[in-house]
Amino acid sequence: MSDSLKQGAPLYEALLRYKEAKLASFHVPGHKDGQAYRVGSGNPAMELAQVMEIDVTEITGTDDLHHPEGVIKEAQQRAASLFGAEETYFLVGGSTAGNLALILSVCTAPGDVLLVQRNVHKSVIHGLMLAQAQAVFLAPQLHGASGLATIPSVETVREALRRYPGAKGLLVTHPNYYGMGTSLAELAELCHAHGVPLLVDEAHGAHYGLHPALPVSALAQGADGVVQSTHKMLAALTMGAMLHVQGRLLDRGLLRQRLAMVQSSSPSYPIMASLDLSRHLLEQQGHAAFSEGLSAADWLRQAIQSELPRFGIVQTGASGEDAAYTTQDPFKLILYDAAGFWSGYELQAKLEAANCIPEMSDERYVVLALSLGTTREDTERLYHALQSMAGEESFTLAPVSTWNIANDLGDRVSNPVPFTIQPRSQEEIEAVVVENSLGRIAAEMIIPYPPGIPLFYPGETISEKALRRLQGLRQSGAKCQGAADSQLNTILVYKHLHKEQTEGGNTDEK
């Protein structure tokens, strides 16, 4: 690594000084700067041992994530300056840790109400459970051409705040997994007019606002607490994320205490160093850090559209004005078989056979995640893979809807849904054949992964539309977390609980 890149990354520099000092370690971790893997010859773990040379703990000179006073404090302050926050906290448990901490900071008493976009990540549901909070679920907007869901409309949020003036805040996911979004500014203004914070799970938008070609960040639009997965779309190690805050609507002392609860007391220094380096890379190179990746993404998009009509790309403006979808991350390419033969799952399998590995797929679409690390060589390789497939046919007709379409019928604002950390009693639940589950109350979460958005949460009524999606997931062989039956032939439900017996359950169609 060049000397110029080292300078200005205080945490990383401290770890390099530790490595170069060749100190005798009488502290954890037990691998002793990787020495445990250097005993003997022909060791196959030397690459990992090199990382272990900077895998330290809270000793003199390396600071403490949970009480930063030195290099970690400086690294976090520099990150706050770059991303436009008043304070930034490093996360070593991904955006999950940030979502949990935010919810536990605003929902401080059992029964507190939080307004929540329905198609949120599973970590939000887990945060509600830990806080023993009540969620008022808000139906997201749907993009007409693709059927994909974005954030709730301003009108939906306004109605929710009218019905539940005691709500502790609003939590939305923006952008969605497909890089789609719309304006957050009005939601921020609306929340602030009611004296509550806007919390944004911006896991897939850590790069937003850092280049003119990228959408505006949630912080720049007035959000109070923003969680970003720096490892997803920037350059940190996996699990490296940041939580940014601004304004006076979040209790930062409480937030720090909550972060200490949900994060390890022995945080990974390599992960934290990668957060520091990722920030410094952007600070040093500025807009140029994104130039090659954006150019490669633009070339790929244009090449597919002009030369490969077999494949379609979801994009803004494809069906005229649509308030649900006004911004698109240029690094997320949403691809589908315009001929209608291949499902997203089948297209992903074909790409993987060509050694091009997508981020995810659903019943119709494949999501390709590019980044500042993507090269023109990468995109040319993908283009040639698609070119070779363009003339192929299949006899499987792809479904025209995706599993995460949410609540397009009925009331856009649910009744309060109580969540609890109390485990379910085995005497209260039973497994039923999926086809016989209509109208029953789910006793487990069914979470297609990725992207980790629950199709059901415990206590939710299984509607006809959701049942059809569950059957579609089973047919396609989708991977689902949380399901007791991994084959999705059965689902756990409450024995003696039905829709009309649930108090405050979400009764919207999904």
C-alpha cells in the first residue's frame, strides 16, 4: 500500500505501527499476531496469518470502540465529516447492529409505537422484538412497470402520523435492494413537523452523495439516523458498516449505550481499519474513485440496451412519470429476460455457469451489483456471457411478479402489531401444509435471502396473495431463512388463532 494512502487513516496507521514494532503479545487474541499459524512448514493459512498481524485488541495505542478517545475517535470524526453527519459510529456487525441500536434508542418502553415500512430487512423485525415495541406497518409504493416496492408515500406517512401521534419515529429502507428510490426530503420534513426522527436503513446507499452521478444521500435530505453498509457498495471488509446521526431528535448517549449492547465487546480491528481506509480512499481520490466503475456500468447498460434486445433493464422513466421510482443507483443493474422464458433464478444460474456471479435474483429479476471496484474488463466479461445466451430458449415461463410486492390492496396503514422477545410455546403452534394455511396466523418468519425481507412475521395473517408467493418461492427453489421446513411444504402457525382473533394484526393484503 502506498504511503499516501496510509497517511490520513489514523486507526489503520496505529495498527501498522503495532505490526512493525514486533512486540511480544501477552494479550488476546490467542493466535498471537498470527504466530500460531507460522509454526512448522507448508502452512496453508499464511494469507490469513498476514491479516492476523493487525488483529489486535484494546491495548495502549489502539483505542476502544465503546469508549473512543484516540485513533478510533479520530477515524469516526473523519468519517462524519466525509459523509455529512454530526457523529458517526463504526459498526462491526453490519447494518444489522445499527438498525437494532436505532430501534432500541427510540423505542424505550414496551409497547412504544414505531412507524415501519412493511418491506424492511429482518434486522428491523428483530429490533422490534428486542424492544417489545408495536409496529404500525406502512405499505410501500409500487413501481408500475416493474412491480417493485420502494418507500411509503408522503400521504401514507401523513395519515399514519395523524392516527398515531404518539409514534416514536418512522423507519424506512432506502434505496431498496434493487437500487431504486425516490425523494426522502418530504418525509424528513413531515417527521420533524411532528417532532419525531426519520430513521433510514441506507445499507445499499453508503456511496450516495459522493459523486454527481449518484443519488443524494439520506443525511443530505434531512434524515436523523442513517445506517450504511460500507462493505456492500464501498470498500470495507464484510460486516463493516457505519451509523450516522444528526439533529436533536436522537438521544446519542442512549444510542451509544445501545450500540455497546448489540456489538461485541471485542470488535474486529481489521474490520474497523477497513472502514477507516474506505473513508480515506474516498477522501483522497474524491469523485475520481468512482470514475472507472461508473464508466464500466454505463458501458454495460448501453451495450445491453443497444445490442442485446433479449434482455431488459429496469430503469426510471421506462413507463412515464412514477413517483414511486425517481432515482436509480447506476451501480445496480436490474436485468430480466425480456423474452419471458427465464425466471430470475434461471438467469442467475446461467450467469453463474459463465463464471459471472450476480448479487441476487427473484422470480423475475437478477440484480447485478457493480461498484467503484468494478472494471471495464468485468463488464465486458458479463456482456459476452449474455451475448452467448441471447439465442437460447427455455420452456419455463417466468412469473410476472416478485415475492416482495407488498400491500397493494386495503388500508395502507396497519393497526399496531405487538412484537415480543418471548419464545413461542410449542403447545401453541402446529405445522400445516402450505396449501391449507390461508387465513392462519404465521408463527415463524419466512425470509427469502437475499435480500432478507420477511414474507411473513410471527403474528401476521397469511393472505391469499402471500400464499401464492410462498408457493412460487417453493416452486422456484428459493432459499429462505427462518422456515422450520426448508422445503416450504409446511409452515408453522398458531393452533387456535385466526385472523379475526388477532388484536392489532396487520390485516392488509400483501
